[in-house]
Amino acid sequence: MHWKFEKILSLKFLHQKFFQEPPIDISAYLPEFSVKPSPATLIRFNRLGWAVKPQTGGIVVFAEKIVRANGESFFKKRPEINEVFSFYITLNQPSVLNETTPFVLRLPVDPSETQPAMPPQKPKVIPNESLPTYSGQSRLMYFDNLNPKAIELPDKTQSFQLTVSEFADKSEFASRAVTPYLLQMTSSDVKKVTASSIGPITGLPYSIEIKNNAQSVLLDWPEGAWRLQQEPTGKPETVFLTSRPLPSTVFGVVRIFNTESMPLNQPRNYQAVFASV
């Protein structure tokens, strides 16, 4: 009997220009994004005997396995069902946001601004236009593996898309806040705030009545992602709550759940791609 490390999970975040203009020397290429486990997840990995290794634009996780003499292998330690592993996405090249959708949106040019004899003008570039509102202390991108879409990469490797659309867009925008925190009302008409946790198992939503036209309410909920709405006039939004301030370099968060439908007892490759403007 012996032991080995086997790939169990990979995460990759790339920019569209990576495919449009492939780097000639991948070893000299500085990825736009990098990924690392959150401190709590790193502790879990140590408990499980799992190891991590960086890859271009992401990370690979290896699980420790025991191999019997007959070739049968099994996890030395197994994650719990519905256990969650969180990772921080770091932005290595902040300037890339100037050429990335949805951070810069292209709007069509007003026809009245174009002279018939002149060549067509390029679309206007309007930074941060029409982005979703957020109630936290800053904005971030949020991803998880609860609704994966299977895709096949050019190298024939099957992966799962972390985004709703082909590219990351406004639907992945969220806000972050250190819990507990004061949620400011977006309107004097707000009567209550409801929220449900984002995860494989969700119970009844939290509900807080807003009395005497209060302008804020203290939220003291557990860490994690929440779907929040101020009623009756607010719009639903995603809020990521954390017990400690995230480093300023954290651009986004991705959470991988060990669900019954997506168990981590076989390799899982996840990726998201950001579109060029």
C-alpha cells in the first residue's frame, strides 16, 4: 500500500485576449488574474491533506489518496457533503479593466453625431455605466459551482463554466461587507429586508421589518454569499459577507461546494473568461 496526490479540482480565470493573442512564451506571460485559497480554506486543505499549485490564471488542487496493492485508491480524508471551499481572485494587471466588459460598456453612437461623408465612428466607451447597485462597502465579482454548464476546451478537456453567460458579465457582480454592518436603505419606502443564503441547502429567508422609516438596519448574519432584497421597491442583489476585511487586491471570490450532484471525488475543472471591449 502506498499514497499519491491526484488532481481533484482546478480553477482558471482568463481574459479573452489570452485566446485572441496567445502568448508566444507562456513562461514569461503575466496572467491578468491569479487565484489562492482563503485562509479558512487553506486550513481545511491542511486538515484533508490536500495540496495546491498555481497555474496560468488560476490554481490546481491535489487530494492525497491511499493506493492499495490491488490498485484500488481512496481519499485519505474526505470533505463533508456540502462543505464549501472559498478562493480569492486577485487582479494582477489593474489596467486590464479599461478593456474589459462589463467594467467598460460600449454604447452605440448617436447617428446625429456622424456626418454622412465621414467614416462610421467607433462606439462610445462609457466606464461603469449601468452597473447594478450594491449595498456593501465595495464591489467584487462572485462565482460558485451551483449551476455549472459543461463545456469542452480546445484541448478536449471537459470543464465547467462558472458564469451564466459565455463571458463574465453584470450577473456576477456582487458587493462585500464585513459582518455585522449597517445596511443603508435605498428608499424611504422600504418596509422590510429579506435575504437567503446562497448554497446547496437554503432554508427560509431572513426577514427584518423596517420600523419608523429607519434609514439603516444592522445585519449580523453568518459569513457567506446572500441574495438580498429591500422590499417593496428594491432590486435583488448578491452580498458577500466576511468576518474580516478582504485584502485590497481581492478582485473576486469563488466558492466551490462539494455537492451530491458535483462531488469532489473526481476531477473538476472550472473556468470563467472575461470579454474584451
